[in-house]
Amino acid sequence: MSENVARHVVVHGHVQGVFFRDSCRREAQDAGVAGWASNATDGTVHVHLEGPPDAVERLVAWARQGPRHARVTHVDVRDTRPAGLSGFEVR
């Protein structure tokens, strides 16, 4: 079994007010990924993801498109340390 990985993702574009965070929560729960999603004052959405590498990458790929009404222009992804989270929180 692979060791868990973590990614911090910043999603740019029209990503607030389109249910991005809640949709991300549902996708994460389906994939077995823990973490959180939060709106930032600059209009981006920040997402912390941790879990099995394939599941985390699935969520990173999802974030590049987001939910139906989102218009993602670009996504910044950086590796980070897993925090040992369980569940997914919308902040």
C-alpha cells in the first residue's frame, strides 16, 4: 500500500459562487481523500488534499475543471506534508 501524499491546490478563475467547495467535498469523499476547501479574498479557492497518490491526483485533475458552472483559468499545485486529516471540510 502506498504512503499518503498531500497537495495544496490554488484554483483561479470564476470559481467562487459556483458550488466549487461543496462539489470538491463530494468528489473527495467519493475518492477517499481528506482535506479542506476554502474561498480566498482574491477570488481563488484553496484546497488541501491528502490520501493515496492516485486518489489525490484524481482530485487535482478534477480541480482543473471544477463543477459545471466554474470557469477555471489555471491551477497551482504544490506538494506539502500530510496532516493526518480525516474527512473533508468546507471552510
